[in-house]
Amino acid sequence: MPIAMTKEEIDKIEIGQVLKVEADDPAAEEDIKRWAKRTGHEILKFEKEGAILTFYIKRKK
């Protein structure tokens, strides 16, 4: 589910803007990293604090 929600939200922002994504699904770490690489978006920062994963994703296209 984190990928579907991330895609939906990134489509709402302008190219160059940054989307903050928080997830508590351990699989989201690899899933979102792979999704960003495949779709051409850039993960500017990734943080892991306990069970919470936070991604800062820059929309590239």
C-alpha cells in the first residue's frame, strides 16, 4: 500500500517539489527505493526511527 499512496501523492505535486512519506511497513524501505529508481524520482533523504521509515522524495518528472 505505501507504493500506491506514494504514487498518488507524488502526482499531485510539481516537478522539483519534495514529498515526505512516512511508513511503518518494513517492506516499504526496499519497495519505495526500487519504485523511485524505476520511475526516475530522487530520494533525497531516508530516515529510520524505530518502526517508522521516512522518505523525502523529489519529483523529477
